[in-house]
Amino acid sequence: MNMQREELLPRIRRTVETVLGHGDFEMRDDLTAADVEGWDSLTHMSIITGLEKEFSVKFKLKEINKLKNMGSLIELIQAKLAGA
């Protein structure tokens, strides 16, 4: 199942907003947790868990640790959905 970025973005954003309790950020590839109020290590794991549920995928710890920004997160989700 090859899902386009345009289909993924609103679902990712909704998950992040739900965990953080606000939508006060711009979805862009270079967005990092440091750019978003309330996005700390604890909420990061909640966001990852929420995304796993949203997309029915499982992330490995080493994949999560390699994430640099929103762009790399989107690419990881796309790869998982493509069966990589």
C-alpha cells in the first residue's frame, strides 16, 4: 500500500496534536521536537505509539533513534506502509 505524503500528513498531524493537546506548529520536513512546545522525550514516545496505532505499523528502537525531523518520520512511515 503506497500512501502519498499528502494522505499521510493530516493523519500524522492529528496524532501529534492529540498527544500534545495543541496544533501550534507548522508541518514541515525540517520540523524537530525542539521546535514544538511540549514535545519532550515522554510525549515523543506517546506520539510514536500513536502513529504506530494510526498506521498499524511497528517501529524499531533503532529506527526511532535515527529520526532527525518530521521529514525522516514521514519517510519512515512511508517505508513501513510500503512493506520495507
